Amino acid sequence: MDGDAVEVDLEVEAGATLVVFTQASTKVFRGASSQAVRATVEGTLVLMPDPVACFRGARYRQRVDVALRGEGACVVLDGFTSGRAAYGDRWAFERLDLRTTITRGGSVVARDALRLDAADGPVAERMGRFEAVQTVLGFGGRVRPIVDALLAPSIAERDRVVAPSPLPLLSEGGAPAGAVVRIAATSPWAALAEARQRLRNLPDIDAVDPFGARH
């Protein structure tokens, strides 16, 4: 609703694994709303919310800030859809402003930001055939199996485009300490399926697949 502001603070102690997910997609209605997640992580954080769906006239701002300490590691999934395409609300929001920042010891090791604003031109024209976008970030030695899977080969097809990149900070042995993969697809289901495929090693870090666990 207009004016809603949700703020969440998380703390993951050393040796612990916390999996956080939502019950359903975050629906953003007409007006301005925001969400902020702040996490201090010494263990392992797996943050996997459902995608954001902004409806006509919505203005949404989201900030995710993860502060890693010691051997802390994280996996963060962030996604959004075109809204209610079946009802004519396809990319009809006014503004979507997302930013995820991961720090270690006070230094930024990864930042992913996206802003789509109707004031800069029709969003639907810029998004073309795509109906959903997913971004997955993984960082830290404790989530190495996820980082390796995120760096699977890129894909360029009509129904999906997948672009993985290693994060520049190097761990011991020269392997990337983290990775990011960006996914655009012609349906929300295709985008989520690709993200889940790249997250298939969650059991290897003692974390469940929250999407599969619901069925």
C-alpha cells in the first residue's frame, strides 16, 4: 500500500546457516513503498525471496545490505516481474529502484543496482520481450559450490538470456571469491527455473531449496 515501509534486521552467528524466504511474491500497489534488509553475517545467509511484482502506478525502493564478518558467506536472490501482464499491467509501474550491497570488513566486495523509471522512457519498450529478471549473488568460501554453479556457461536464446560473471576479489589459490548471474526470461517461471538450476548445490552448504520445500 502507499506509504508502506518494511525494515528487517538479521544476524547470523558463526557456524549457523539461515535461510530466509517469502510466502509469495512481493506485490507493490499504486503509490510509494519501500523495503530494507540489513544483515550481519558470520555464518551463512541464504536470502531467497520471491520476485517483486510492481503494479500500475507503483514506486518501489529496495535496499539489501549484507555485512560479512570473519568466515561469513552469503547467497542472495533478487528478482522482479512485469507485474500483472494478464490484466494489462505489463511494465506499467512508475519506478523500480533496487540495490544489493555486500561488504566484508567494511569494504564493498559486491554491489548490484538497477533502476527502471518511466520518466526515462516507457519501461515496456526497454524490457522488450522479457517478463522477468532474476539476479543471484554468491560470495564467500562457505558457499563455494554455489559460486561454481553460478559460473556455468552463459546462455543467449530467445526465451532466456543468462550472463554469469566472477566477482573481481580473489580468494586463496586465485579462484573467484564470489559470482553474480543475471537472468532475463520471457516468463517468470523460466527465470526462476534457471535460478534454481544454478542454485542446485544448496544441500552442499546445509541449506534447503525454499521453493522446492513448499511442495
